[in-house]
Amino acid sequence: MIQGLTTLSREYLVTPVTVRGVDASLLTTLPVEFAFVAEDAQPAGGDWIAGDWEPVTNNARILIGPSTSAVLGAGTYSVWLRVTGAIIEPVRKLDTLVIG
């Protein structure tokens, strides 16, 4: 569980991503998205927000907080990640995020 963030904080949420059978150099050319939904819910089509890849580590990341595309109010969120390719589309529940 990720804790300790406030509604005033603006920072990157970063996660490593691996997909069986897909080389990391190919994976990081694909669009990556995040969803922040009510705890134990699954994301729907409109929940996905574009993220990007860190240039050195090749981790997926998204900037969350005020003045970003992921402004989150106080609450508990399930964090999901999706990578979209021509053939693959892995979707993973990452963690629980608590915003106070």
C-alpha cells in the first residue's frame, strides 16, 4: 500500500513493468496508461490516463496531484496499469493508494 500522500502533493508514481515474452526495449515504445478507481473496483474505458516511460530505468510513471491529468481527492484508490500493443494488452492491478 502506498500511503502518506496528501491532496496537495504533486509527484510521480513509478512502477517497473515486465511482460512475459516482450523485450523491455519494445515494451517502452508502447503506450502506457494508469487508472485510479474506487478500492476493489475495476477500471472502465474512461478511467485510463496516459502515463509515460522513465528514460533511464524504463519504469512506467505518471505524475499525480494538483495541475496534472491525475488529480485525486482524499480517499483510497486501486491503482491499475495498462500497456497497449498491436497484439498484447496486459492490464495489472498495482497497489492501493491512500490520499489524505
